[in-house]
Amino acid sequence: MPENNIQVIEPASRKEWLAARRQDITASAIGGLVPAAEHPFCTPYSLWAEKTGRLAPDDDLDSAALQRGRRLEGLAAEMATENLPADSEVIRNTANRYWRDTRARIGATPDLVVQNTRGRGIVQLKSVEPSIFKRTWIDGEPPVWIALQALTEAKLLDAKWAAVGVLRVGFAVEFDLIEIPLVHRAWQRMQEVVAEFWANVEAGTPPPPDFARDGATITAMAAASNGSTVDLSHDNELINALAEREQLKALDKITSEQIEAHDALIRHKAGEHEVVLAGEFRVSLRSESVKAYSVAARMRRPIRIKRIKEKLT
């Protein structure tokens, strides 16, 4: 990548940093343009809605996961430094220094910039809840979208190597520093999908929405009704969806009624007992106090059922 395309922004405030990021596809979101990367937070359609101004970015979004990651970032940086070669000079990017390719409109804010005998490198830090790590980091390898994030950061900084440092805090504090291969073909593909994205933005051509994942985006973009009527009798996709929805709603009603009947049977059989063992199942009906809000305080006994690994004899 030609160096004259790279701009380094040193924002004076969070507001300036956010403004810089809005003009680009950032490393943290680039995997959202690749369906196979299974990005959990964005899709091509949601990125299109944001970058075209149809959906305002929620800059004030501060989820529990983000707060957790921010508070643990210092510990993650410390443990990453311990896992790097002794000759490493580690610089934490606490000032949100931002690298961007002005032509490709790709940007990144790396967590750690490292210099050692291998040359310049970057480390992307992640704090992951242990059960999520076990479920999504298959064989200890980062999800594809995270690997693409580290790859993008390395390429924008002309780094010779990249790694992801993953911190887990549960009963123990665990940390792994995982090397990310700088696969040139993967980077070329990232540049291609981003170029295609911006071309479609310029042409006013939105990507097709993923209705299973883009529901919140579509709802947020919906305009107020204008009192008119539209005839979509020729739209077989819509007609089939409406028919299937009707069937699912009917099935949901039947299922809910059946579950309520089963719950009534369970409560009747359990009587005043808190725990019931029945074949492969363990049923808990512990009493809980319900605080008074718009209704009076009361006692409830929610049913919780677990399948026991082995049948009781």
C-alpha cells in the first residue's frame, strides 16, 4: 500500500476520534462486509445504513461488554507485554491515534503498537467472558472477524506481524497471545469488498438486508406512515412470508397453551416440594419474592428444569 495514502490522525478528543472513524470502514467492522466472517455486531446492510446517514451511529452506546473491556484493557496490555519478547517496546494507544487509508477509506485504532527485532507489530486486545470464549473461539483461535481486524490494523501500519491478545477473567485470570498470519490474499479481498461497498454507496445501491439479523436496523430506519396504500399482490416473497408468519403465530399459541398445561401438571405433582427428581429430569420450584411495582408484592415459584446426564434408577 503506498505510504502517501496513509493519514495518521491524533484526535484531541473522543468527538474528533468518532468523526474520523465515521468516514471509513474501520478494522473492527470490516469483517461485517464478509458474511463468512460472522461478525456479531454489524452486517453489510447496517454498515450501509450508517455510512449513508440513514441510521445515526450510536456513539453513546456503552454496553456492559464494552465497559468490561475498557476496565480490563490495562490488565490485558500488561499481560500482553509479559508474553512478548523481552526486547519489545510496547506503546499503548490510549490517545486513540487513528490510521486511515484516504483512498480506500479504511481505518484502524490499534490497541498496542510494538517494536522489536521482528520489526513493527500490532496487538489487538480482547476481553472475553470465559463461556463465550469457549463457545466462539474454536480450538482457541479467534473468530474470523477478529483476525480480519488485526490483519487490517497491521496492513494500515505497514507492520511485519500481528497478534490478538485475549483475556478471560473468571475463577482464574487467563491470557493468550495468538499470532495472526498476514495473508496477502485475504487483505486484497478486504480491499475489494470495501471498494465495492463504497462504490455501491456512491451509486445509491444498498446491499440486500439479512432479515434475520437486520431487523433492528430496518425498524430504526422505518419512516412514519403517510396514510397511503400499496398493492404488493405480485410479491411472492412477501406473500410466502405472511403465510409462514401466520402458521408460526398459530403454532406459538398452541405451544404456549401446551406448555402452560404441562406447567400446571408439574406444580400439581410437586406440591410444596422445592425439588422434584423425575427420570432424566431435575425440576426446581424454589419460592422467590417479587417486589411491588404496579402490582402488589407476591411470592412466586418459577419452574426450572434441567436434564440430568444419566437416568436415575
